[in-house]
Amino acid sequence: MMNLVIFGAPGCGKGTQSERLIERFGLHHISTGELLRDHIARGTELGKIADGYISKGHLIPDDLMIRVLAHELEEKQDKTANGVIFDGFPRTIPQAIALEKLLDEHNAGIHAVVGLEVDEDELVKRMIQRGLESGRADDNIDTIKERLNVYHQRTAPLRDYYKKQGKYVPIDGNGSVEDIFKTIEDALNKQS
Ligand code: ATP
Ligand code: MG
């Protein structure tokens, strides 16, 4: 069993690399961003609440987000035997503590935190492009700037948090999707 966190700034390629990692290692993918966007598209109660935060580039409050994640883990129990790749969670220290507790209840833990490190101007370029191609509502310049602010204030401290635990695996996330995937694969093989 291998539980991974894929970590990094908005637009760093978490979703893209997760798709490859689930194939390579037989993991179950939990993307909190996708989960919330699905709720928004279906117009659920959670979707209505989430939309208010996401459209401003803000984070969903920790207590709500942690409940959503716990529910998702519970519901997908039969699919997570090989491990999970957590994409977009944790985004704050309280979320990281909650995740540890949840995994601990199943005698499991986090194997590694794959940190995709990408230059800021490249991040902005990618998100603008994705906004044009996908119509994703939060991929517009004002919201992107706010998401980057929030990332630096609330999410980036998790790097040190996981470094101290010896779990942080830095990956150069600039370059081609294939090259980045190879770097991740090599780094994980070395880690285990
Ligand atoms: P990437 O492009 O690397 O996949 P992203 O930051 O562009 O990442 P998502 O991870 O899809 O996008 O998240 C979109 C939005 O959903 C966030 O900006 C935030 O508002 C909300 N969200 C997702 N995960 C969380 C979380 N763990 N805590 C709080 N809010 C979250
Ligand atoms: Mg994503």
C-alpha cells in the first residue's frame, strides 16, 4: 500500500501527473478540486457553498473540507486498498493533521509528498491557457492572483511541515509532462 500526496501551487500539474501515477502504481485518485467542481456542476448543497469560495480564489473552510474528504475516503473504501493519491488535499496545516488522523485510524500513513515546483510565470501561463481551453471559471487572471496569494500564505508552509517528517520529495515541475513523470517515478523508486 502506498499513499501519496501530490503537492504544489495552483496550475503546477497535480491533476496531470496524478493521472499517470494512478496507472503506474494502481492507486485511487482523490482530487478535492474535481470533487468540488462535480458538486458545483450538479448544483448540490455542497456545490453551492463551494462555488462561493472557489470563484473568489479562496479555500473552502477547513472543517467543511475535512468532512468532505473523510466522507469520500469512507465511501471509496473498497477502491483504496493499493493506496490513494491525494491531489489538492491537504492545503493547510489543520488539513494535514486531519489526514494523518484519518489514515492512522486505518493503520496507514503517507508514504511521500511529491512537490511539483514550477516557476510562477509558468503557473500563470498554464492557468490562463487552461481557462481558455476548458472554460474553468477560476482560471481568470484576478482569481489566479488570489489563488497564488492564498497558496503562499496557507499552503506553502506544508513544504516545511513535510520536510521535517522526511516525506517531502521535491520535483522540478517545469518541462514536458513525460519528463516530469519520469523524474517522479525515479524519485519514488529511490524513496522506497
Ligand atoms: P492544479 O491545477 O495543480 O490541479 P488547482 O489549484 O488549479 O490545482 P484544484 O486543486 O482543482 O485546482 O482546486 C480548485 C479550488 O478548489 C481551490 O482553489 C479551492 O478553492 C478549492 N479546494 C480544492 N481543494 C481544497 C482544499 N483541500 N481545501 C480548501 N479548498 C480546496
Ligand atoms: Mg487540479
